[in-house]
Amino acid sequence: MPTMTEWRVPPAHQPRASDYGFDLDRALSSVVGLHSIIPPDAFSAETLGTERAGNGVVIDDNLVLTIGYLITEAEAVWLHRGDGRVVQGHVLGFDSVTGFGLVQALGHLDLEPIPLGSSAATRIGDRVVVGGAGGRTRSVASQIVAKQEFAGYWEYLLDEAVFTYPAHPNWGGTGLINERGELIGIGSLQLEREREGKAEHVNMIVPIDLLRPILDDLRKFGRVNTPARPWLGLFSTEIDNRVVVIGISSNGPAARAELKTGDVILAVDGEKVTSQTDFYRKMWSLGAAGVDVPLTVHHEGVTFDVTVTSTDRFKLLKQPKLH
């Protein structure tokens, strides 16, 4: 049976119960460890690996909310309580638009769910706790330092993500807890930013308000019951107001269209793009998954047009099976 690695947050960054007006230990007991195993032939194994570990948060009776990349195509999931007890879980589903994932415990976790708060009500400067599995020693007393748009290289965009500092070192699936002891987000990434000439790490948190409209669909169908966005399987970054391809997903639409690392995306359907945000929004505005995406591309001094037939990424993934 897998066990969680022993580690601790530096004491100076651990939250102290006396600093908060709610039962900190009770709230943190809702955060569990999560360990998943993915088949080697899974579509996401190439980029995300075959063994993934992080955190999840109990939000309903034996229902755990986490970040989706931890459980995408998982064939086995274990949930670790703070006292060391392990319960097997089943992947209910995930949403590639928000990044949320849901796991149903197959045994009794015997943990009280944490109430959901409002991420929209938060303000820059608010004191928060980034909760990890294992209580205070694996959690970070943090602060909201930004609320802004976030574009990810994997065809991902949030209109307003939450950013916290100091960063949690084991950020995936952590629970962002406000000063009322409510869950207001789920940890997704650790990023580096420049501040006063120094580099510092922050966590990017997916706001909990994005969960409410999709939670019932995720529980019932394993995905959101709306037409899927077009997906190209193209990893990009933004350099000097240019969208540059930094990777291509094997067997995805971009690979079939023979796009290559180093390509610069100049336009979508004849409309100029200068940022990842431009690129994604123009591509998604063309229609649902399956739509043709006309691109103007520059590579090694040559500019050319290519049409990429998009797909629904979900169809390329192994679906969870209840054992």
C-alpha cells in the first residue's frame, strides 16, 4: 500500500491556530493525501507521468475535490487520512476547462466536509491557509497577493485565478481556506514572479466559484455536459508578443498537421494573435471540438497557412473504471 512521503513545511510558514477565528485543525482534517497510478499507455502518461501524488479536500460525504491532472486516466487512487489510514477511491471525473477533478471514496473517510466559501468575495491582502494533507505541519500560512487572468501552456485559461504567497511546496490539490474556515480554491501550480528585484514563488489557485455550476455534471456524467472546446494538442508560450510553440502532444491534431516546436502562431482564421489569451479565445470562438482551426504560422523565415482539425481531448483519454 503506498504511503505518503514524510516532510514538513518550515515552522515559520506553518499556520498557528491562535491566528484564526475558526477551528484550524478541524478544517485541515478535511484535507487528505492523494496517490494515483496511471497506465503506461495512457495519453497523459507522457507529460504527467504514471504515478502522481498530491492532495484533495473532502467537500461532501466521502467526496473529494482535487486538481484534475492528479487523477486524469488513473486506474487506481488512494486517499490518505492524516492519521495514516488509507481508503481506496474512484475517479468520478474531471473538467479540463477549470482543472477540477472529483474522487469518490470507496470506503468511509469519516471526515467532516469543509464548507464552500466565495472566491469572488476575497481581496488582495486577505490572510489564507493553503492546506495540505497532514495538518498544520504540512500547511502554509499565506496571503492572497493577486487575482488575475492566467493562461497555461496546455490550452488552458482562467479569467481570474487566485495567487498566494508564500507558496506551498506540495501545491497540487491543496485547499485554499479563508478566514472563516471555508474552502475558496484548489491549488494547481507553483510559479515564479519577480518582486522588488527578487524571484519568489507563488501558488496559482483555481477559484472555488468555478465549481458550483459544474459540480452536478461532474458527479453524474464525469465531465461537464456542454459541447467541448476545440483542442489542438499544442503547447505554447508567449515571447515578445508572439505565441511560440514549445511542444506538440503526440498523436494530437497539431502533430497530425505537422506543426513543430519553434513555430510561431501569427493568426487564427486570419485574425492576428499576439498573446496566448488571444490565441485561445479566437480558437475557441470558432465552434465546438471538431471544428477546423485555420492558422497562419511562421517557421524559420517562412510564413504559411495550415488548417488543424481540432478534437475533444476527453475522447483521447482512458475513462475511469469502477473495480
